[in-house]
Amino acid sequence: MMRESAPLQPFLLFAMISLVSLTAACGGGRFNDPPGVATASVAPTQNPLVAQYTLTTALGCPGQVMVEFGPDTSYGRSTAWYPATAASQTTTILVAGMRASTMYHMRAQAQAQCAGTTNTFATDDAIFTTGPLPSLPLPTLTVTRPNPSTDSPENPGIELIDILTPGTPAYFTDRDAHPIWYYDVGQGNYPYTFKSLPNGHVILSITLPGFDSILREVDLAGNTIQEMDISVLGQKMQAAGFDFAPTAYHHDLLPLANGHVIVLTYFAQDFTDLPGYPGTTAVIGDALIDLDQNWNPVWAWNSFDHQDSVFNVNRHLNGLPDWTHSNAIVYTPVDGNLLLSMRHQSWVFKIDYNNGTGAGDILWKLGYQGNFALTQNGVPTEDPGLWFSFQHFPSLISQTGAQTNMAVWDNGDFRVLDNNDTKCGAPPLFPGCYSRATVLNLDESTMSADLAWSNQPGYYGVWGGSINQLTNGNVEFDANALAPPPTPNLASEVQEVTQASTPQIVWKMDLTSSTQNLYRAYRVPSLYPGVTWQY
């Protein structure tokens, strides 16, 4: 995050660094004599894990600045780069990604781009000690590395931890499960979902008591940049001429590269005397709403407007009123459309978004009884049990023309086991139910879906979960709400495994709790856009 310098509050720690090291000159007295970093200082913020680094530069040529930091003077982590002008400029950078109550070294780097030459300046090393974590209900997380491998080492990055227990903060950990950033969403509230934005901020969908909800953007220090209650979005929808009002943000949101955010919301519509539901039923469906950079609605889609002979309120795999229960949104860059995971339909839909100009038509449905023929490693199959069921978190691996490679976390609830429509069992033991990590190759030209890889870890995760193929080719997944738990109070287990016919567990994180679950837990490169942390 970068912003103009402002007067600092009184701080426990304040280190003023004089201009120290000039690695190269940049034009001498043409602009500044000498060019470089004039002053630098580091101070705490309201978040005890985040420092505020302020530096004044006069580079002589346009350039950029960043801060590197770590437990010693080899540093190892850095912020993003931020633009700097040739003339005198003061830049404030929020430095995040540090453990609590730990001493860190940090210094600023500046680069000046002068006539095809990059000249580099650096400050002296400064010491910053993070504060203790506040009293928050953080769970017990345990990391092990059962099969460390030099051929397939664990993927770089940090872990995003999303827990839906009221009072639990949104937070990230390093790969040893130490919290390195958090945001306190308030007593009684929980972060339904949160993600990093292209500008380095964090956006959160926060659920409040009574199922009220709020969308909020914060910087890394926890300062609110903007927020919008669901009722305000409803007013904006009405003013813009849309014909429905959302009742709550839920499950997912999708930041886009153009600064828009697509939010997933609930809303209800009354139906009378549906089969098996006499009288009036307020059926709960889903909506997608595209918000522009000012969070004004500019495009919308809702499930009720796109029913057909197959997809309609009479197809409810988990009963009514919760008809669709969507849980994830994915952008497909080749065609500018959206994928929407509907858990209570056991389908992933492709929706005509067309970068905000689409009509919202359902282009296809992926899953059992959908529009794709299933193969397994290229061999056609009619086995319904190979399809995902009550899935979570489809994630895009690649897309080229009509070919899409994607991962899906297959929870397995109500899995259809055979062509007689036999389904796996009921709680508390759920006989025959199991969960899987899956990778599918879709060909839209032939409408075929190939189950290219799957891993059945031996657990059944009733709800929640996430999956990604990592940059090293391994797959990371979150098996959540284990039923029954394989060991006492093992609520969730996150695994990074090799993508092989016999997967090896490279890295594993367990959550032990009787009250908390990992709705989502997955690897991200760092807290900063365009930056990957190796440790």
C-alpha cells in the first residue's frame, strides 16, 4: 500500500535512518546533488504485525522504491515496488508479513531509470520489533512435512486462513502456521470470504449477527478505505433500475483486473404450492452483481431469471428453501465469462458475462446430468460416482481456446454411486461418502470432460474446502468438516500433494478444534501484488 505521508502518532518504536548507501549516481547535479534517499524512518501501526516505512527520495530520474525485510540482514521478503518521481518525493509503505513479538531487519531500496541505465540506492539496515497478537480466538494449527522431496519441494508462498466462527479474524500464516497478518472483523462477526486486491489492499465480505453483511476494503494496517452494507447495495440496485434487491453477501467475491468486484449475494423469491411444499415458500436463490471501481452496480445476474426445463426450483438436491447455495466465482480470461459453482445443484455453470456486456445466459452446466460427457484419462465412462457432488472452489489452472484445465474440490455429499441413483449415506457416519481432489480437462468443442487426476485422501469433508494447482505442479486442498474425524477434534486438514498416480504428501496443516473449521485455506504468493515469498 502506498499513500502520501501524514503526521505520525506517538509510537513505541521510531527509528530514523540517515541517508546511507549510495550504490550508484544518477546524473549528479542535473536534478539533485547527490541523488538518492534523503531520509528514512520506520514506525509501528495500529496492527502490531505491520510497520510503516517512510522514505524521502530525490532520484534525479523516474524510478521506484520498495522495502525488504527479514529476521536477519539477508532479508528474504519484500514489499511490492511503488513508483517514485525524479524530484523530491515522500513515500509511505506498509510492511506486512511478520510474526508477532519478533525482531526484524529492514531497509529500503530505490531504483532510478536513467537513460537506459538502472541506478540503485539503499538505506542502512533498521530494526523493527513486532508487537504481540491481541486476544483473538485463533485456532490451533499444526504443520508437518511427511514426505519432503527435493524433486517436488513445497510450493512458495503463505496460507490464507478463512474460518466462519464468529469473532475469528481474517488472517494469513507462513508455512509453519505462524500468523503474519490479521484483520479483526469484530466480536460476533466473521469473514465469509476475503482476498487480496490488485492495489495491495484486502477486500472482505463480513457477516454480522442477524445475517446482515458488509463489504469492506482495508489497507494492510487495517484502515478502512471504503465499505458498503448490503442494504446500501440494495438501494443502489433499485436506483440503477435492477429488478431485485440482494439480502446478504455470501461465500465468495471476485476482484477483477479492471478494478471491478463481482459479489455473490442471496435473495429470495416467493413460490406457491411447489411439489412437496404446499403454501408459499420463500425460495433462496443467488445473484452475481458486478460493482465498478466506485462500487456501483453495472451488471447483474440472478438464478430465478435463468430457469429452464432442467434447471428450475423443482430441482433441489438438498430440499428447499435453499435452492442453489452457490459458493465460488471464477473468471475465464479467454472469453470474459464467469464460472459459478452451485453446491445444491452439483453443477458448475458457465455464464455469459462477456466482460460486463453479456446477456447472462447459462452457456453450459458441468456435472452429473449436465452438458458434458465424462471420460477418465481419456476413456469414456457412465459411472456417475466419478462426477463431483456438492462441490466447492473450482479453480482455473489454464484456458486455451476451447480447452479449460480446472481443479474442483469434490465434497461428495449425496454422491450418486450407481446408475440406480443410489446415494451415499446419512449422518453421523455417512456410509459410502468420501471427498476428493480432482483435476478436469474440458473441451467445449466436443463437450467432453476428462477426469485427468484425482486424489482421495480417505476423509469425508461435509462442507467447505478449497483446491488449487500450485506453480510447482503440486495440488493443495483443504478437507474441511471431517465426518467422522479420523482423530479426536481434527476439524480440517490441508495437504499439498504431488500430482502423481500415487500422490505423496509434501506439506500438511491440521486444525484441531471442536468449534472451528477451515472454510477455506489455500496458498497465495505473498501479501503484495506481483511478489512471491520463498519462505
